[in-house]
Amino acid sequence: MRTLISTAFISLDGVVEAPGGEPGYRNSGWTFKEVEFLPEAFDIKGREQKEAAAMLMGRTSYEAFSPVWPDMEDFADYKVMPKYVVSTALTEDELVSNWGETTILRSLDEVAALKETEGGPIIVHGSAALNQSLSDAGLIDRYHLLVFPLLLGAGKRLFSATDKDTQKLKLVEHEVYANGLQKNVFDVVR
């Protein structure tokens, strides 16, 4: 069974919306506008690319990443790995041609089936709504969170507000950086 890893830049109050400057959110770009950049705080991002065997995202994140990431040197390892987009609306002709193999999954059942295949970890970037659905369905195995010392108030959140049973997490790696960022890696306890 493959490990499904959710990775996110997240504010202390749980917001994950527009960390890189995506339009339409009042605090857009909060990861680089508000906190001093320290390269060591982002080492986990390079490690994720080396360790992941596939990338999973929702339609909105795919539409944000696919015009930019294929040509970015910082994301070169993602260009060649298989990508999966969970969407009921995206069509094959809307997929970009310069980002490697991309498969559209139409349901969480298809994500669960993907997890049952052979291969290494699957990394989930962005995709707030997808993360909420994956978590609620019990499909996420690990969280890689870079927690920013910011309170953003309104915005898309990583975790759903669904009334559900407690889900326990085990902290397996953590570090605090001079700029206030915290790296927290949690395994989901089953």
C-alpha cells in the first residue's frame, strides 16, 4: 500500500489559501511577504520531491500549478513523476502537454484504489477541498506541515469542519526555525 502524504504551508489558525501569491485572496502571498525567508526551513520541500513517486492534486491546484511548475527548476523532479488530478469536471484536452504523465481520477474510490497499487509515496500539494475530503475519508497517512507564525482569519483551511470522531496524529519529526516557522511531520494513527 502506498503512503499518501499531505504537504502544506499553513498559518497557525489553519489557513492554506494562496500562500504563493495566487490571486483572489486578500492575504495572498503570505508565506514570503510576512516571514523572513530561511532556506533551512524549506529543506523538507526538496526532500519531498526526492522521496515522492507521484503527485496528487485537485482541479483548482492543477489549474494553478500546471501553467507554472513544468518550467520551474525548483520543481524539476515533479515534472517527470506521474501526476493524478481528482476532478469530476476536468477533461483530458484540458491537461497540459509539458508536465509528464497525468491521469484524471473521478472519485475518492479511485484515490483509494491508487493507494493499493505498487510504488512509493504519493504527495498532495495545495488542494484544500481535496485534502478535507481525503482526510474525512481516512485516506491521508502523513502530514508535512510548515506552520507559519501568522493568524490570517478567513481563508481556505486544510482541515474540514465535519463533525467526526477524533483522529489521532503522532508527531514523528519537528523543528522550529529562527523566523518562527515550525516543521511538523505527523503520521495518522489508525
